[in-house]
Amino acid sequence: MGCAGSTPKTDDNSKKLKKPKPWKHNQAITTTQLKQMRDEFWDTAPHYGGQKEIWDALRAAAEAELSLAQTIVDSAGIIVSNSDMTICYDERDQYIDPAF
């Protein structure tokens, strides 16, 4: 229980999210192909380790507006190593989001 003047605890190791730089594939791809690449990544990511709940939170954050993404990441206890969310951690594992 906090008092009226208290401020929320922040994790000094976690960075504030920033809009990532535009990603460009080495070949021309369609929007449908990009969506398929993203879906394949998110469908297979939990099989390489980590908790499904954290992967779900990362996906929700990656697909949300910046302010909501920050709230999702903070609420899930995810430590953001790169402000574009390409490297994130929870208390046990490392999660890597591709740039696309």
C-alpha cells in the first residue's frame, strides 16, 4: 500500500519503447507474405523456449500502438533490452523478436 506521494517502482534495466526503424526485406514481398512471416514467427516462437504467456504479451505489444505496448510490456514484467523490442527478457529467459 502506497501513500499519495509515492511513485511506481521502475526497472532501471528496462528501456522505454521507441518506434522501430522501418524494416526492408532483401526481396520485394507482398503485405500478405509479410503477414504470413509474422504469423509463422509467433506460432513457432514458444517452441524455442520461454513461457507462452510472455510470448503472447510480446505479440500483443508488437501489434499495439506505442503507449499501449509500453503498458503491456511493463504489466507482464518484461525487461526490454533494445528499445525496438528485438531483445527482451523476463526473469528466466531471453526472447528475440525479429525486425519484421
